[in-house]
Amino acid sequence: MAGNLVQQQREEQRLDQKAASRKRDEKWTYQTLTELHETDPSVKDGLAKNKAAAWRRSFVVALQRAGMALKIPQWGIGMAMTLCHRFFSRKSMKVNDRVIIATACLHLAAKMEECPKPIRDVVKEMIRVKCKDPVEVARLTQPEELEKSKEEALMAERLVLYTLGFDLSLNHPYRFLVSHLSELKLLQVSNDASNPLKHLMQNTWNLVNDSFRTQLCLQFKPEKIAASALYLSNLISISKDSNGDVMKRVEQHHRAQYEQQRTVFSQDMQMARNTGCSTPLDLSPYQPPTFFSYFDVTLEEVDEISAQIMDMYLDIKLASTLMAEELKALQNTAGSGQVLQ
């Protein structure tokens, strides 16, 4: 009986943690992509949709580079990106400077994730990311200019807090990803080059990183984004070896759990018979879980999240191709001696 009680307590604890996680996200209202487009304050101010998407990707890239230079953990950088996305879902990028807001969000997120950085260091690094000209970087990091930028970042931080209603209780996909991968015994394979799941783990992490270049964090809870990244990575890097399929790993994990519960249950029944106590009801027959029931996500949600990530990659590739073509045309025109208007 004791063994069965322990299993029940563990399950109740897991459900309590899941409920607490959902409660932290209750204040934020998730929207569909269509709703985000219709209510985008930047687009309402006359910014083209494709340009708005490019501007969002630009502040995400800036946050990634500055965060890594400042040695802020990836989940802290992801938190800054989420704050930035949430802010610009309510305020226009044409009115509010993206770099200043991103600086404020990075400084705020570092404090939230208990890895605080001095505001001067954050400002300096964002200036280095923004400016490619060493002369301009040197000018902007002079004491007077740096002090001015620091004050702007602190004012922007207060603006972010007021805009988001001081709601900083948000999660990120990394926490759920690590939790599930640990439960499935998949974290140990990341350092094993011979394991077919090694690339799957790295691809999943990369997909979560790149998901912040979209507005997915405004549409779906972080655990659904984490599950979709794992699902998409599994489709990309699945091995012919049956051990390389994470879907089968989920089923194997649950089958092992069920067999363990059956063993404990049999022992409890035998003890009950020996002591003359009434025996509990038998466990229900084992039914292999699906990937979707295990991660509490639907196929439709996974499809939508995966489609937006893949569309983002296509948009970036298309933008790079157009830029290369424009550069080539410019070079050809300049070589022909024509005057550019």
C-alpha cells in the first residue's frame, strides 16, 4: 500500500506544479496570428507587415548577441525577447526605439533570472551590437553619451513595466524542454557523439531559440512551443535506428512507469490478502500514450507552430536572396558608368 501511496503523491505533486505554471501565465491573453496582425500598433502607424517582422527579428538578433557577450544564460535572453515582443504588441515600433526598449528588457530579464548585469554594461554591449563603426562606438561610449543612454534605458525599463502592468511572472520554453528531456532520459545523450539522439537535442534547442524571431510567444504557452520544437526536430533528424525516434522513447518511458506501478500494485494486493484487508481495484489496462497526450499539445497546435517557424526561415532566406540580387544589380550598374538616381 505504501508504494502505491508514494506513486499517487508524486502524481499529485506533478499536477500541482503544472497548475502553478498555468496560473503564472493566466494574466497574459494569448492571441492568434490574425488577431496580432489586426491589432499590431506598428502596422496601424503605417509600418508595412513585412518590415515590422524584419524589425522584430532585428531586436531579437541584437538581444541574442548582446546577451551572449554579457554571459547571460539563454533562458534569460529568451525572457528578454518575450518581454520585448509583449511590449511591442501594445506599443508601436515607429514611436519607441527598438534598441532602447531591447536594452531595458535585457537588463530587466537578467534581474528576473537572478543573473543581474550593471546597466552601463548592458548599454555598452547594445551599442557595440548596434554600431559597426568603431569610431561611432567610441563616441557613444564616452562618459557623457553613455550616461545619457543609461538614463534612456532606465526610463524605458519603467515604460516596459507600466505597459505590461508589472506582470513579470512568465515562463519560457527552455524550462519545460529541460524538464521533459530529463524525465525521458534524453539529456544524457547531448555529450555522446555516437548517440542518434544527439543532433535531435541540439536541433530542438536551436528551434526554440529561433522561435523567438516570430510572434509565437504571444500566441502559445511556452510548453507548447517546446513540444512543437521537439516534434519538428524529430521529423528533421529522425534516425533509422528505432532508438532515435523520440515518439518511441515517450512510449517506452510510460510503459516502464506502468510496469513499475503494476509491480507495486501486485505487492500491495498480496499484502492486503495476507493481512485480511480489502483489496483495491486493479489498474486499468496499459494504453501507450501519444506524443501529444504526453506533452499536452494538439496536432493542430504543433502544425501551426511548426509552420510559422518554417515560414520564418523562408522569409529570412528570401530576404537574403533579394538583398544579394539588389547588391549585384547595383554593382553592375556602377560598373556600366550609369548615374544612380
